Amino acid sequence: MSTAHMATLPQPEPMPDVFEELLQSSRLLTAQELSRILRLSPKTLYSYAERDLIPHFKIETNVRFSGKQVADWLRSRGHFSDERLHRLSARHCS
């Protein structure tokens, strides 16, 4: 089969950088939304919040997260340069 007859598959859109996505969020995030960005389970995020390991807001029984505060928290805990973190997040998204 020649390559001229093969359909070209659409290329997946690149995933946004983790820090960019966190900083672009203009509202508080749910554990479900943050788990998608950080690639952690909501259960893990709730556990972190319960133990005050991650910045969060408690509204009655609900837990919410500020994208900016989480980005700052990640940077303060990072052992890599920003450039290496960006490369790692891009690699995990492809």
C-alpha cells in the first residue's frame, strides 16, 4: 500500500503546561478538576488537604483549590528548574 493512499491521522493538540494551566484558572478548582491537571487522584488531593499539605479552601464540606496558590506551592517544593519542569510536564502529556 502506498503512502499516498494512507489517511493522515490528526495530530493530538499539545497539552498546556501544568503551571500555565493552573495560573490561567480564574476560579477555584474542585479536586476533580485539579486532579486532571496534576495527574493525581481526587482522593490523594483530599488527603493532602486534610493534612494541610496543599493550599486549599474549605467551604462547609467542600474543598476548593486556587490555581495560583497550587502553582506557587509546587514551585516552592520543586527540586528542578522551571525549564526542566516544563519539559517533564510536556513529556507526560504526550
